[in-house]
Amino acid sequence: MVSKEEKKIRGEVVLMKKNVLDFNDFHASFLDNLYEFVGKRVSLQLVSALNGDPSNEFRGKLGEAAYLEDWITTITPLRIGEVTFKVTFDWDEEEMGIPGAFFIRNDHHSEFYLKSLTLHHVPGHGRIYFLCNSWIYPFHNYKKSRIFFINQTHLPSETPEPLRKFREDELQSLRGDGNGELQEWDRVYDYALYNDLADPDKGPQYARPVLGGSTDYPYPRRGRSGRPPTKSDPETESRMPFVKSLNIYVPRDERFGHLKFSDFLAYALKAVSQFVKPGLEEYFEGTPGEFESLQDILDLYEGGFPVPEGLFEVIRENIGAPLLKEFFRTDGERLFKFPLPQVIKEDKSAWRTDEEFGREMLAGVNPVVIRRLQEFPPTSKLDPEVYGDQNSKITEEHIIHNLDGLTVEEAIKKNRLFILDHHDSLMPYLRRINTTSTKTYASRTILFLEENGTLKPLAIELSLPNPQGDEFGAVSKVFIPAERGIGSSIWQLAKAYVAVNDSGYHQLISHWLNTHAVIEPFVIATNRQLSVLHPIYKLLHPHFRDTMNINAFARQILINAGGIFEATVFPSKYAMEMSAVLYKDWVFHEQALPADLIKRGMAMEDSNSPHGLRLVIEDYPYAVDGLEIWSAIKTWVTDYCSVYYKTDETVRNDSELQYWWKELREEGHGDKKDELWWPKMQNVEELIDTCTIIIWIASALHAAVNFGQYPYAGYLPNRPTISRKFMPEKGSPEYKELESDPEKAFLKTITAQLQTLLGVSLMEILSRHSSDEVYLGQRDSPEWTTDKGVLEAFEKFGKRLAEIEDGIIKRNEDLTLRNRVGPVLMPYTLLYPSSEEGLTGKGIPNSVSI
């Protein structure tokens, strides 16, 4: 006879109450205690993994409801915010077998964040752990109780039969029904076009085309929010009012809020958009807003910039004291003060050198565009029927004297010539862009690889559309280096126009489109089609943390019509439209680092070289460090997949995996569904390659193009984002000013004070690591899986990343590698895997989290 005591299973629930997490809700704790007192409690039911219920389509049998104990009196924190509650289940081992899941129902007033459930001394099994990490809203917000599965991994076909339909039910809940406006407690992952950037109800100047769903403007899909259309345009989704801009819908578990620091980042972004931007615009209205000298810009870091009258009080009233300290550094001084960017920390003028100009194409914030020159003069791929002759006007005479005695043909054969080409991407939009306050060019920059491994710029071509019409081709001028006099000043301006092009392309394409935007469909498809029990879900999920949330904020306050991006980067209102046109060139498998390097001619296949590639420039810091990270990721993914996929047939027969990949191609990146280059997902190799690319994009690629923003571009003269005047013509007043005061003329051409203050404020926020960041090779829970082979492989991955860190340090100390540190004495650390909190210029987070 089994005693009653032996039918008890004791458990521990770890959660965080809302009143700890949300400093705006002071009533949550009181009301939850009141609900608890009148019998509206939090209940849990265990689900059998062995025995099905015939009355419920043989879904696992449910145990009796058990309740969290001592809610009102339990105040024992494990960490800040975490509280442990005891729960006791009645359990008939003979009838129920082993638990494989549990339902939870919250009848309190407020939501809470459920971390985990641990069952102790389960008969016949011992300890069972459920990793939850999810918000649980009051039951009236849901159609049914929430379910969580045991922390084990199962392919769909290997799932215990009593759990299989529950697994399918949960995925159906996450897909939603495609209708209605989604609310904060919803958990629906669905697709939408980028039709939420415009605000036509504010006026025609805020109208923008819908991105996605057309051949003209293809785009990756975003998460659906279901807001109603605007009054002016039924194709455009209405926007959130600013007062609610932090509550823009994303599935609740994708939102910031696990720690207050993440919320703080969100509030900081809102402060820049809602208060700082309009306050500065009002302050500078009717004034030139010019920097008079480079020292004026240095004063932003060394002295500070006076805060416009009234702005200090507005931010304090609306956001609070913490942001005052963040934006003004010292409450009493009322100054914008910024930390000193690394690029000018050791030397205030080395950024102006040609060597640093070339080095940043290999080791700067945008090292993913430069390519080997394979034909001379460079040619255009633009349609000559539409754009006429767009081929380069750079001749051999322009560069021959700087080729160390080689001819151009010889230099090309010896892999000594390179190009930073921003011509074709910009020319179709240049005429329209230059009708705004921007005045800039499409550019081509030719560089020569010197014997010491550095790049020397040889010529810069600046091109404009022909005033007679696009079909008449480009009007181009070629500039060559000069060391003194007016020629030197003109050369510095030419480099500035190139930097403006590169800054805009970096933000639009290298950063936003190629990491943030392209990864969001993977987040959506993974949650819609792969169960939390699925091995590929467990592999990829950490690399999606906070991505939908930061992208939603970006659409609301950064890349929207009239947002900060349009105000601070040269394409202005054409920025996002231009990124859609360039998305046409995006190819999934070319996002793999080896494929990208080969495509750009920066590497060649070589089975005798490390990683199977031989770099054309041996000292190419992004590529050298990146290939080590890439190789480590691929080894980890290979080891992981080999645990679950022993044969190609296992991949083909995995129903969830096949639906996932089909939906990703046909819905998430639906404008490219007919492309033949997509992997077919028919074998283990394709699965490994696909997962490696996804993890690379979300982690290392994003880190390489994001966390150097402030260190390199926080000093705007180094990477100006806007040019406001054309190159001065000889004999003009502007030319004379360039002769007499080149520094002032330079500053009048590039980014003005308003855009500088906005841009630097934004870059500082976006270049920071949060206190709760999780880096590559780390997981936020040591019990993220129970599979020992996987845990051993993950430990090996972590050790390999630590070895890579040591190697980066050693390479940065090698004085023969001149591109590692450069004239600015700034080591290349953007692919250094780990980091501390804050503005460090290093560290690879698991995900696109900021």
C-alpha cells in the first residue's frame, strides 16, 4: 500500500514579480496580495509524459491543481527581483508516470516573469527542471492556461506521444489567427510589411513608400502589430503616439525588461527622439549652428556644450534624474558632455592621415565593403539605357606615379589595387538626395597595397548626375593626394565626401539592413514553426534575444519618417527606400564570411591555408579575427547538430524544420522566394551552413558593425554623416575661404552642430553593452539543455573563444601588423568575444540586442 505522503511531489518556482521589474506600477504588489487573499491564486498542473487522456485526443493526463504557497509572506530573494515559492503536487505515479510538462494559470491582478520550475524527488526519475523565462499574464488575457515543457530536446517524431499534440497546440498559439490589433500580453509571432514608417496624417512630407511586397521595394518582413491604417492612406499602418512609444507591440517575451538597465536604454532612445531632438532643433532654428574650429568639437568631450534653455527641465520632468546624469554628465553644469572617442584618445589629428583613412576600411566600423580591384578603370553595373555612361573616369595617369614602379595591369595581377565603391548604390538616388539639405557625390576610391601591408589612397572620384538628364551619364571629377597648400585641403574634403558615403552605407546597409532587418524574419519563423523542444530552436533562440524589440523601437523613433536617422544621415527621407533597392542584391549564402571575402576578392580558396582561405591582405583585422570566430561557430554548430541529426534523412523527415525553412523563404524573406540560391534543407551540411550563417549575422557580424560606432564615429570629423556643400570651384568665395581658413571651410561642409549632437548622442547609446548582456559562448542559464554531449561541445566552444581572445591581444601587440592599431593607436577589438558593461569597443553579444 502506497502512503499518501509518497504521492506528493515538491517543487520550487522561481519568478520575478511585476512590481520589482516595472517601476511604473506601484500598485501591483498590493493588488496581487488582495487577489491572493480572496482565493484568486496562481495554480499549476503537471502533465504526464507517458499516459494520454482518451477524452482529450490522448494528450497527456493532467494532475490535480497545486498552488504557489505563501505568496503574501514570501520575501526571500535569490537575486534582485527573484523570489522562490514552494508548490506541492499530488501525483499518482502508477496512473500518471513521469511529468513532461505543466500548465500554469495566473488569477492575480498583475503579470509576473516566470523563470523556472524545479521538481524534487520525482518517483522513478529524481529531479526534473523546467526552464521557462516567460511572462505570465492574468488568465483573462488568454484563451487557455500557459504550458511549459520539460527541459529536454526532442525532434518532432521523437516527442513522447502524450506531449505531441500539446507541442502542436503551443505552436498554433504562437502563430495567432492573423487578425486584430495585438496587445502587450499577446504572444503572437506574425509577419507584416514595413508599412509603419510613414505618418501621412501629419502631412505629405511624412509620406513614405511601403517596403516589402513589391518588385520596386522588396524588403524582409517585420513582426506584425495589427494597428489600424492611417486616415490618409489605407496602405499605411497608424503609428503609436510618442507618449506610448515604448509600448509598441512585440511578443511579450521579446521585450526589454528583464533588468532595469535594458529599460533604461529604451528610455534613453526615447529621450533623444522625443525631447533632445526637438529641443535642439528649436535652439538652432534661425542660427547657423556651425562649429568654428576642430577645437569646438573637441570641447564636446573636454568641456561640454550648453544645454538649450528649457530642455534640461523638460527631460527632468518627463524622464527623470538618471537620464540627466547620462546626457549631461553633471547635473549642475547643464552641459552635453560626451566620453572621448577612442579614435582621438591618443592622438587628436592622426585620423586625418591617409594611412588611417585606408586602415579603417580594413579595421574600422565598416570593414565589409572594400574589395579587390579586378578591372581598370572600374565599370558600372547600372543600366546604360537609363543612366548612360557611369564607368569610372580615373585613368592610369592619375595613379601611375604611386604604384611603386608597377603598371596598373601589373598591380592588378599582383593583387595590389583595391576599391571602396559607393558609386552604383548612390547614383540612382543622388539627384533626389541633393534636393534636400544634403549636397554630396557618389564616390569611388582607389587604394594601393604597400609593401608594409597598409593601404594608400591613390585617387578619389566624385560623381554627380548629368544636369541634362540621367541618360547622359555621370559628371565626374578625380582628386589625387596632396600634402600641402590648397591641394591638401581639397584632398581632405574629397576624403570627407567618401566618409559621408561610407557612413550612410554603413548605417543603412551594413548595419540596419544586413543585420537588424534580415534577421527578424528568422526570429519570427523560429518561434512560429520550431517548438521549444526542438534542437534547432534551442540552438538559435539565444541569438534572437531583444532583436524584435530594438527593431520595433527603431521603426518608431529612428528610421521612421522625420526620425533621428533621416535627420542625421545624408540620404535623408530617401534612406529606407534606398535600402530596399539595395536589398535586391542580398543573397543568404553570401552572408557567410568566407563567401563574402571571396566575392569581394579579398580572399581565395586555398586548402593549405587556415580556414581554407588565403587572404589577399594578410593584415586585414576584420577578416583575420572574423575567420577565427566563424570557424569556432561552425565547429560548435557542427558538433551540436551531429548529436541530433545522424543522417540526411533525419533532416528531410523533420517536419518542423521543413515548415520553418519553407516559411522563412516564402514569408519572412518572401520577396526573394523565387531565388534559386536558397539552400534546399535536404541534408545535414545545409542545416549546419544555414545555422552558422544565422548565428554569424546575429552575433559577430552585428558586433563588428555596431560597437565601433562611437569609438570611430563619435568624433564626427573622422566619419561625417552629412555633407552640406559641394566641392568649391576655383575662383569662388568658398574656394578662397578654403585657402584662407581650411579648417572652417571643412567644418562648414560636413555635419553641423545639430546633427552632430543628435548623431553622437545616438551612437553613444547604441554602442553600449547592457549590464545583462549575454555574449557569444555564454547562455543565461547553465541548465539550458540536459544533453551532456551538447554541454561538452558548448564548453569546448567557450574555451576556443577564450583562445581567440588571447590571439587578438597578441596580434594587437605585434608592431609589424600596422593595420591592427594604426596611426590613431587604437587596437582592433570589435571581434574580441567578451566585454564588460558600457562603452568598450569590444564584445560579441549573442544577438542583435541594441
